[in-house]
Amino acid sequence: MKDLAYAFTLCFMTLGPLKTIPAFFLATHSADRRTIRTLAAKSAILATLIVLFVNLVASGTLMKWRVSLDALAIAGGLVLLFTSVKTLSELNLIETPGRAEPASGGVTAAAASTRWMGHPVLSPLVIPAILPPVGVVVILFFAGLAVGDPAFQLRFTGLLLALMAGNFLAMLFAGPIMRRVGVPVLQVVGWVFSALQAGLAIQIIINALRHLGSST
């Protein structure tokens, strides 16, 4: 399973910019440009710190608790499946808001808070927009695979850093992207990806069960 392309696929679907762009746009479309840059930078930095903590520290705790990779794969598959089913069953198209009309939960220039642990930086931008629960499970799984393999761990850490950099750029350009593409279009794309995630989740669980069966 130490396939960086496979790791990229799972990480991109759970940690990538496709879901970050609409969430950031809806939260900040009424804010001024300086506030948007500040929120994007702080959200990306905080998300990166949490991702590195999960990858390099929390994964070691799981190993100490003797949680097997198969157990983690099954847990991740279940979380990914439940997340996909929820997205597939709760599609609610949102019209793309204009510059002057704040959406529910939006941030205006006057009301914006750029505190690291406040709204909207920690929530909803970092959690769950950039780093949803299923993303944490995916990181823990590949970090567990990387135990004892410094080369793979280095490549996987680089992959995570690249995704966080991609999220930062996506947040900076979320406004122009969303005003051209529109929130409903990206929602539909995410809905289609959720169907693919459901199939991938089932396959992850099947692979883990097969491995458990062959090792007994």
C-alpha cells in the first residue's frame, strides 16, 4: 500500500482544494482583500501545523496503542463511506452570492475576526473545510505505513505540505474561481466525487478484511 499515487488520490479527495474553495468563498466573499489574504494565510498555516502533528506525532501514539493498520483502514473506510453517503443524500444547491450580499455565516470586512483560534479561522475554515475527520484518518493510515520507512515518510510529508500549499493558493483565488464557475457547479462536482469516494471506501474495507483473513 506504500503507493504515493494512491496516497495522493485519497489525500486529494479528503484534504484537497475542491471542498476548500467553496467553503472559503462562502465564509469570506464579503470581506476586503486584505482580510481574505490574512484569513487564507492563517488558515493554511494552522491546518499545516495540525496535519504535521497528526502525521508525525499522533501516528506514533496509535502505534504505542497497538492499533493495527487494518483496523485503521477499516475505520477510515467507514468514515469515508458515511461522509460520502451524507454528501450524496444531502445535496442542497446554493446560489453564488454577489460581492455585496453576505451569505449565512459570511464574514464582512467590519465583522471579520482573524484570530488564530477563533471564527472563521479554526472553524469552519481549518476544521472541517481543510481538515475534515476523514482526512485525519487518512493521514494516520499512511503515517502508520511510513513507520520504519524514512523515505516514504519524507515523501508523504512532502505530499501533505504540497496539498496545504495548494489549499492556500485555492483560498487566495477562491473569489475569481467561484464567480466564474459558480457554487452550484463545484457542489455538483463534489457530489460526483462523493459517489467515487463511496466505492473507494468499500474497496478499502474489502482490502483490509482480505488482509486480515490471509494473515490468520
